[in-house]
Amino acid sequence: MNISVLSGKGGTGKTTIAIGIADTIKGSIKVDCDVDAANMHMFYKGMQISSEEFFSGEKAYIDTNKCIKCGRCKNSCKFDAIENSKIDFLKCEGCGVCSLVCPSNAIVLSKNKVANILEYKLEDGYLIKADMEIGADGSGRLITKLRDNAKKYEGVNIIDGSPGIGCSVIASITGADIALIVTEPTLSGIDDLKRILELTKTFNVLPLVCINKYDINLDMSQNIEEYCNENKIQVISKIPYDKFVLKSINELKPITSYKDSEAGRKIIEISEKILNIYEKIKK
């Protein structure tokens, strides 16, 4: 079973909820697909069991022994990535124009390392994440690789996806059984919710909506509920603003570990509801 936890925008509490669900469903596989801001690993204790280099695209390299410093590469680069016969790898797009114009064949394109894919054996289940190189961007290919690596473990996959509706989100949602979409009662929250619901429809994934911090704007929360009801989308939970969330983040513990946390109790209920819904749709 694959549960993708998504949000149309950042800052909705998506990762807090994903961690809480992963903490509730025992033996779950935590897949941190929010690769540009991976932080699920901070909430768990475990031992690293593997590391794998991931390459995507190419970068240009100059052989200083062959370079005659003619300047053709610099003049041809549309990304201003070459200065004094040196490549600025943060600017280089790997287009290869510089290697084509070089008269001494001093420039070659080599595979670009994007990240190390790390896997951890936790006290409960496993965790898979990407340790990104400086300046590297997350991609759908990287997300797909993380998810493929998770397939060798038995258990429910909890996927913490990137915010938005871009390539990384598409890779996070492809093949998912359920998409839990976390939104907040703001104008931008409902607008981004509509966009990501269209995405789940395109990929034929069952969407469930959770309104986080619903009580900070009751009118907007009601608008979200009405929209979901009109479109036959289940609002699985409304989580109130909870001071324990800040405590959870500061202490790096899942919100579900705080017995007095109303948000934690709601997330436990969400986990139980999702498992029940999955059992019904599987039949």
C-alpha cells in the first residue's frame, strides 16, 4: 500500500502529518520524496544500511592540460558558466555547446552527481531519503528511484511528497493507492488544493483531504468542505491549531507521541481511517 501525503503549497503541516501517520502505522516504510527539504530522518533513530550515488544529466569539464585559453567556450556559453577557462558547476546546464566549439577538444561532458540515496533501518520500519549535492535540483527520476528502492521492503509506504504540482509531485503520486492532501484555511490554500485535486484526478488516485489548523479561519474551512462535498471528495479530518506541534518540531519527536496533543489524536484517527478505506477499495 502506498500513501502519498501531499500539499498544494509549503507550510501546511504536510510533513508533520506524514511523520505522525508513519509513526502510527507500525513497520511502515518512510520515503522522503520532499528531496529539496528532506527532514523526516530527523525524527527517527536508526542505522544507515546503504548509500547509493544518483546521477542525472551532465556537466562540462575542462582539461587544463589541453586548454589553449582561446575563449570560444566562454563566448558560446548562454548561461555565463565559464570564466577564465573554469566551469561554474552551479550555472552549467550541460548543454554541450562549449565542447562543440572547443578547437583543442579540451572540454568533455561527464555524468552529474545529484545525490546520495540513503537507506536506514529504524527501530520501527525503514526510511529512504536523498542527500542532495549543493545546488542540485530534485527531479521526477530521483523520486522514482527512491520509491523503487522502497519496494524491496514489506510494509505500508508513507511518501512525504514535495509541495506543489510539479514533476517531483507527479512522481510522488504515480502508482499511489491514496493521496492525502493537506490544506489550510486560506485563500491560497483552497486555490492550491483545487490544482492538486486535478492532478490526482489525472492519475486516477483516490484523494482524501485534511484541513490542518482549521480553526484559524472557520469560514474558509467551511468553504473548503463545501467545495469537497460538491466534488464528492472526502474530508477525512479537520485538525485544530495545536501548540504541541511546535514542541514536536523543537524536540524532533512525532506529534503522535504527545498524549495530550489534539493534533496527534486526530492523526492517529486519520491513519485508522485510511487503512479502513484501503481495505474497502481493495475488495
